[in-house]
Amino acid sequence: MPKFSEDFKNSLRERIDIVDFIGDYVELKRSGRTYKGRCPFHNDDTPSFTVYPDNGSFFCFGCHKGGDIINFTEEIEHLDYAEAVQFLADRAGVPMPEDNFDDTLSKKRQRMRRMNADAARFFYQYMMSSEGNAGLRYWTEKRQLSMKIIRRFGLGYAPDDWHGLKNHMNRLGYSDQELLEAGLVRKSEKNGRSNYYDNFRNRVMVPIINVRGNIIGFGGRVMDDTKPKYVNTSDTLLYHKTDEVFALNFAKDSGKDELILCEGYMDVIALHAAGFQNAVAGLGTALTDQQARLLSRYCNTIYLSYDSDSAGRAATDRALDIFQKTGLDVKVLSYSGGKDPDEIIQTYGSSRFQAILDNAENATAYRLKQRKNRYDMDTIEGKHHYLQDSMPILEKQDDTGRELYIARLSQETGVSEDAIKSQLKNYLSKKQYRESRRLKSEGSNFRSLLDKTSGGRGRAVKTREERAEELILSALMTNHDYLERVDRSLDPEDFTPGFHRKLYEELRRRIQEGSSTELIQFSEMFTPEEMAQISRPRMDGALANYSMREVEDCIAVLKKRRHR
């Protein structure tokens, strides 16, 4: 890992406000001296993500990720350490230092980007040759795409050849191992020998371009009905399919404050060709929290354009749950006369799709309709179950929304508005009671001191000695005056080998030298997982403000262990 001076890292911390920076990714609300929001790294139902501007750190009490602004950048942008520092330096307008800067991994990523660009160029040029004419006819005749759209998306065709791309890329100087790591070739073993062969063969090719305009992977589709229909790049150093959104690089510049989210890239290409340049798609997986957060940076409204079959309805329900956490306005498209945008446009033209957009339902109306369709509304039992199923939907509305939808439910069921309001009140009271019982059973958070030895839900139970080590480290991070007492009584060997001992030794060295113990100074020698552990005791000490008596109690615990 590259080394950067304390002055350089401090300049990053001083020039970039961590609240403003993280606020570009997470909706934060002030809570005393901290800021809270829903965690961007896991499915966070309640705000468990906290930013601490006083010490430049963040921590999530749900997934336990934490650290400084560099760690956040690594996680949210999927960069290595050096790339995250470069990202922040560009943001701050600070030039990168030249000395002792090892950007090996960054150079590897850059070479992989060049490799993908060269591969895309090969697929396009092959398609434009006489040998690849079948691919060109597929795009222009079957998909009815213009050359302008073909060039815009960099579409191409992979030859029906086991080594066509491999041989071409080898001639450009790329090794088989590099091609394998980029997902462009596969490897088999036979008689002790490795055989490398093309991953994409006899398929029309779609480059996957990230929001920064770099080709990070490929999707390949057969031109008939053979299986598998699609072959996509697996996760690589550049590409993580759960994090990326197809065509966002174009859609973000469409001039519109709304995006159309489709199931696949073929629908997106068809929509762009028809003039809907704000269309995007996931990449072969159900919508993820990471993709939703990425989309939320570029729009205020999302139109969900999923198929109307059972799988599409399930995908829509999941997407609505995920987008609810982003604060975006979500609307759902309903298709008739075709199963997807591509079919609608090819059959009826772009005006029909625009009409579908204009008649999109909001999320609440869609959810209520789906629940209503589950039951026989001609029966008392059906109406009763429909109302029961509607309570969680009403709960999420503001006062005006509740009034409007309660009136709608009353008309649909024949039940009075007052009766529905009473049912909602009982539902909310019972839920509030269950929540208060849950919070009470969980007890206080990690501020509890030495005798709390449990690691919490889903975490390993800690011994009294391990907790004593944590509390000493917490105290030292916020009060350097305690070091003299700790150092006089304990040796580094009194701490558990591994993370705790390493952290104590680094803290001890820095305090004795008068160096900074700001969190950003630890990033180079600790992993992101270790940085999360450091950010937790740092906040623990800041919140608890341990006394010398408590520190001495912890010292006594470790000394007792020494003499066993």
C-alpha cells in the first residue's frame, strides 16, 4: 500500500468536509453533533449510519462498516486505497505527491480498461467486415437500429471462433492471464495443460459502460433461440454487476429529471433509438441497494418498466421496497399489447410508449391494486383481508395521503372511513408496542462498559479481557494523557496478538512522537475492515469520556490475565 505524508492526508481532511462529501451519497440529518442516515452499504430499514464530523469518521451500527473519508470512498466507489486517495485529491484540488507512490493496482485497472476498449473495437470492426455481416443484419434488420445508435452504444459481433478475440488481443500484447482476469477468455485444463478460449462466440455484443464512460464489461446475446440467451462478463477488478447501471452514462445527460428503469439492455437500446434517452437497466440481477443509490444521484423520479408476468411483478415489488429508502418518486408502468418496451415500440411506435409513461401509477396506487387483485372483492372475507393487507401501505403515507387512500379504500370496500381509521390506529399502536419491546430487550448500545461482554446480535461474544483492551484503546484515542499510566503498567505483549496489539503499538508510537491520531492517519497500515474496528472504539471513547478510574480497572483486568 502506498505511503502518503501526514500533511498530505490532513490537507485532504481539511479541504473536504466529510458531511458534505458523504451527503452526496447518503441523505443525512443532523442529530446533535453527529449526522445520521440510512446506510449505503446494506439494506438499512432504520437510520443506523452515523457521520462524526468532529473526528472525520463514519460508522454503521447495522453492518459495522466504518472508518474515515478514504475508507468511505473505497467502499462507495469500489476503488483501491491509492485510487480513493486520487479521487479525493481531485475533488479537493490537491496535487498527488510524487515520492513513494505505488499505483500498481491502479495501473492494472487502467490496463484492463484499455483491454476492454480494444476488445469492443474488435467486435465492432468484425461486425462491419464481410465475415461479420450476420451481426450487422441482426442489429439493423431484426432490431431496426440505425448506424447512429449502433455506433453510440458501440455494438458489435463476436465471431463464431474459439480463439478469434484471444488471438487478436495476444497480437496487441495482452497475455492470456490478463484476458482471463478481464473476463474476455475462459480457461480449461487438459492433460496438465491450460487452454484459453474466447468467452463470447457467435453473439451480438453490447459493451457495458460505467457512468464515467469506461468500458468495464460486455453482454453477449445469441441471434436465435439457443441457450443460454445471454452471456455476461463476470465480476472483475473493474466490473461488479450489482453496482452498475447500463446506459446511465448517457441517461444522466438526457436533460431530464426522471429515469426509466428497464429489465435489460435490449429494452434500453430500443428506447434510446425511439428517443427516450433517459432509459437505463440493471445488469442481469434483481435491483440492488447500490444501484438504487447510484440512480438517486441523477434523478428525482423513477419509472419502473418491468415485465407484467409474475417474475416482473415480484421484481417491481422488490424495487419499490428498495427505492422507498432513497426518497425518489417512483411510478410503475403497465403494459398491454406487448410484454416489454421493445415489443411495444416495434409494434405500435413510440407514441404508444409515451402514453404508457403518461398513465403510470404511483407506488401506493400500484401496491393497493396488487393487493386488491389477490382477493375476491365480492365477499366479506375478501374485503376484510384487503383492508388488513393495506395497513402497512397506509402507514407509510403522510396525513394527506392517508386521508385520500382511506377514502379510496372506503369506496372500494363499502367500509366507513372512520372504521378504516380505527383499524389503522390499532395497527400502528400494536406495531409501536412491539418496537418498544424489541428496543428494550436489546438494551443499550456499545457505550456500556467493562462488564458488557456480548458482541451484540450476530457478533462473537467478547471476553472481559477483550473488552478491557477495547476500552483502553478507546480512552487513548481521545485522551492522550492516559498513555503514561497505561505504558507504565502494561507492555504491548499484554494486548491480544493481532489487531489490538498492532493498534496499541501504533497509538503509543504516535502519542509519544506527538504525531496526529486522526483517523485518516491510520488508513495506510490497516485494512478497511480494521479501520471499521478503529472507528468504533474511537467513537466509544468520545461518547463515554472514560475516567482514569475506569482505565485503571481495565489495566487491572489485563494485569490479572498476565499472571495467570
